[in-house]
Amino acid sequence: QVQLVESGGGLVQPGGSLRLSCVASGSIFRIYAMGWYRQAPGEQRELVAGITTGGSTNYADSVKGRFTISRDNAKNTVYLQMNSLKPEDTAVYYCCADNTWAGVYSGRPAVWGQGIQVTVSS
């Protein structure tokens, strides 16, 4: 079973950038589809971006053109580069992993990280 640990969150001004990292351990990273979800207070958890084992990506409409998901299998790490951040991007961001893309996309992946806060405010 893979374990996931996120880092890179924090406070940033509108228009700024952050890069989230998610390091996986305990299993063969390259066989997992990965995703980033977020949950704002009072809102449902939503898929922000996902990446398959083959490197295909998927983004929520609200972040297309601003966020980029990538993976480095040699480092067992998936990244979320977030540019042009807006106050509405404020949320707890969760990394997730599953053996299938369907598991990530459905919101029911096998493994979740602990979550990391991203706050966009002036």
C-alpha cells in the first residue's frame, strides 16, 4: 500500500504561484494513477487535476490554463504547479492514488494524503 505526504502549501497573494508536491512511499509509484483534489469550507471535495500512469492529464475547468500536474517516477513524486492563483482557489488540497484512473476520477481512490492548506489572500 502506498503512503502519500503533501508539501508546499501556504499563504500567497492573488496572482501568485505555489507548487505542491506529493511524495509516495511503500509501493511502486509508477503503477499508480495520481490526482489532486481540494475541499473548501462548506464545499464538497472536487477533482482539480489528475495524471495517468502514461502521463495523460485531466483538469477541472476552473483551473485549466493556470494549473499543471506532472509526475517524476524516479522521485516517486507528483506535482501541482499553481499559477495565477485566485481567492477561490483557497482550500485544503489532497493528493490521492489508485491503481486505475477510474478510481482517481471517481473520488474513491485507494489512498489519500493528509491534506495541505492553500490560502490565497491579500
